Amino acid sequence: MTMTQPFDGHALSPETTAFLARDMRLLIDGERVEGCAFHETRDPATGLVIARFHIGGKAQIDSAVAAARRAFEGPWSRMAAAERTAILQRLARIMEANATLLTELDIIDNGMPRFIAGLTTANCVEMVDYYAGAILRIEGTTTTPPRHVSAEADALTYTLREPVGVVGQIVPWNVPLSTAILKLAPALAAGCTVVIKPSEETPLSLLALADMFSEAGFPAGVVNIVNGFGADAGQTLAEHPDVDKISFTGSTATGRRIVTAALGNLKKVSLELGGKSPVIVMPDADLALAVPGVAMATFFLQGQNCMAGTRIFAHEAIHDALMEGLTQFAAGMTMGHGLNPATMQGPLISEAHCAKVMGHIEAAKAAGARLVTGGEKLARAGNFVQPTIFTDCAPDMAIMREEIFGPVMAVQKVSTTDIDELARLANDTPYGLSGSVWTRDMAFAHRLVKRVRSGQVSINCHGAVGTNIPFGGYGQSGWGREFGQEGLDAYLETKAVTARL
Ligand code: NAD
């Protein structure tokens, strides 16, 4: 039997190797401090431990929140806009210079293929630059003064946009750097200070970022990073009476707990939650586009993707041709370690998650769905599940209703081209995060898109996120929007001022 090689024998850059040898401490009040215990993170492609890191509990969250409060009332919210912009721009340049380190850490910690990790690192740099620029676009309005004031004197009414205050941010493991940056960059641009809790599964890229905040010139306490478990550090942060807002990305089940925890001081809450997004393929779809597009709607990031399009409504006229194309595409997806540039499909995050995904596959078989391709866990180290496609799925099957968060596609054959009927099928879910329509008939596509209850719907592409494009969920996929101007608004309060002149 061959021994599993670290990183499947792939070499890491010297900077990543050096980083992994460090003592992985928390960042509180500008200092790298010890936690209350340790936890390990594993390479999901090999199952081998890659780092041991400090985790925090209640005491560490309390001191991080106190540091964030001091920084908020001290330098950060009072700093001139141009200076805050310059600090964020410096952060972007430092991240750019450390792109290899950040990319490799997400590959080995999360399992994502290099082509995706490289893209998300570049997007994160763009995001920091975007919000650095957006600081100069934080604008209020002038409006008509109230009647009882202006009846007696000249008056002026205007609004100010002000930072929400101390923000708690809790992020998941599926795109570690990206889900963190798209909370950190707008919060810091708005003038908020932050305590962020990475996922206990994927702490590394955020710990690397910790050094970059000091180097960029953020005052101590503006950003605090406390690793820890959800039920402990996460819960404490969400409940904390001195946190003004909590911004959460993760599962819908945890989102509910966050809402309950936030009740004590009625802190503001933003939620980016799960999805079970519909993909509608019409008889006139261009299959040369639709085959890779639909395949990647499900299999991108091994399906560990909130936007994943995993409920496919395939018109009967193209169903068989689509299945044939998708089967070939799935067979051509190279599986392996994310460090291998040829890899299109990496491992699932953990053994436990892999077992959960395999449970869904077995349940789909038992429920009568027809397995078209895949369905197996690879007989090798790591948590690899084949790209899997089921057809003949019925709307009430668990595979059509539950977020599996794995490379599992559920196809339902449909015979209708009626827009209302298609919209009813697409909307038959508590979620509403993403979706796509595949057709050459643009008028039909735009009419159908208007009927789909979802925060993002694409035509002839899927999951079209971008730094400037608002993203978030209808229904139980969340509250609020990230990305773009709305992402910044989420960290701003509006104050109305009236002056009797
Ligand atoms: P999760 O809900 O298990 O955990 C997310 C984070 O919450 C982790 O940091 C975890 O430690 C923390 N947490 C867990 N319990 C907590 C509690 N009681 N109080 C406070 N914090 C707690 O989610 P996950 O498995 O890490 O991530 C996968 C989920 O995230 C999927 O459902 C996916 O759809 C969703 N997601 C959504 C988006 C989006 O933008 N809508 C993006 C990425 C992931």
C-alpha cells in the first residue's frame, strides 16, 4: 500500500511553506495573541493535518469586541476619507503581492482547484480596491425640511451616512478568503470596526491576511480575527451586547440561530444563506453553451457553492441530448489535488461532509431517481465524490428539495413551455439565491426571469457574480445584499439632520 504524500506530492511555494511553520495566533487589538485551546486543519485531498491553530472562546471574543469598540470610537470612524481609502488601497497591493500565498492556502485548506482559487484571490483584490474607491461615494441627500419648521423659518434638511459601529462577521468554509473579504472590505470602507470569526475548517487564508492589515496601516483593533467553533466563539459574537451588527454567511439552519442570538440587543443582521437554485433548459437552448454551463452550475467548487444550480428542469425535447453531453462533460472532469493545475474537481471539505453527501446519493437511489453518471466516493485518500447526475427526479424527492452542497445534480424532465408553469416549478423551494435560464429566445428568457423569485438569475450563463453586482437571497436564502453599492449600504446608518436657519 502506498503512503499518502503531503499535498499528493505537489510542491508549495516557499512563502506558503514558511507560513505553515508559524504559530497561528489570533489577532486582537493589533497583537497576535494566544487562544484558549488549539484546533487542527486538514488538507481535504489527503486527510493529513496541515496546521494547528489557536482558537478563542468567550474571553477572546470579549476582548476583541472591546478592542473594536475602542478603535471605532478612536481613530477609525473619525479618520479622513482619503486616509481610509489609502489604507484600503495599500491592503489591496499587499494582497496582490501575496497572491500565491493566499491562493495556495485556500487550495490546501479548502480543497478548491487552483483555477478557482486564483480567480477568487484576484476578485478579492478587486473587491478591496472597489470599496476603497467607494469611500468617496458615501453620500447623503438634501430634502425638503418638515412643514412645521419651514413654516416659521428658513430651514435645511439633509442626511448623513454613518458607520453602523462594531460589526461581528461570521463566515463559512466554502470560499474562505472571498466570503471574508466581501464582508471586511465594505465594513472597513464604511468606517466600521470588525471582529471576524473564520470557519473552524478553513482558518488559514484569514490568518495570513492578519499580518497584511497591520502592514497596510490599519490602527490596532480595527480588524480582529478570532478563530473558534460556531457554538462557542460564533454564538458569543452573535449574542454580544456591544456588537452593533452581525453579518453572517453560512447555512440557513445556523442563520436562524444567529437571528435568535441577535435578539438581546436587537443588533442589525445580514444573512447570506443556502440555496437550491433552478436551472431551466428550453428546447431551443444552444447545447454547446448549455452543456458546460449547466455542468459547472452544479459542479463548480464540487457543488460546495451557495449559488449551485442543482435543480435542473430539462425540456423533454432536449433532455436526452443534454444528459449525453453532461455525462461526457462529467467524465472529462479531472479529479485530484487542487494544486495540480489540471484539476477541475477537488475533494469535499471533510469526511463528515462527504458521508452526508453520499447519504443523499443513496437516498436519491432509494427514492427512485435514475443515476445517469457518478455516484461513487473515490477509493483513495481524501474526500473525493464523483460528479453525479440523477434524472427522473420528482419535485417531492429530498434530492430536489435539500441543499446537498456536493457534486450532485438532480434533473426533472418537463414537457411545458408555459412561463407560469416553469416559474411555478422554479419557485417551488424555500430558497431563492440564484438560477439560470437557457434559451435562444431572449424575450421568453426575460419574461421568465421576471417570474423567478431569486436574488440572481442569469440567462445562458450561471452564477454571474461580480464585485459591483448586488448578490443575496429571496426567501430563506437570506436578508440583505453583498457586493456593489448595496454591500456598502449594509454597513451604513442614515441620520437625518434638520437645521432651522
Ligand atoms: P455553517 O452554517 O455550518 O457555518 C458557518 C459559520 O457559522 C462557521 O464559521 C461556523 O463556525 C459558524 N457557526 C456555526 N454555528 C454557529 C452558531 N450557533 N452561532 C454562530 N456561529 C455559528 O455553514 P458552513 O457549513 O460553514 O457553510 C456552508 C453553508 O454556507 C451552505 O449552506 C452555503 O449555501 C452557505 N453559503 C452561503 C453563501 C451566500 O452568499 N449566500 C456563500 C457561501 C456559503
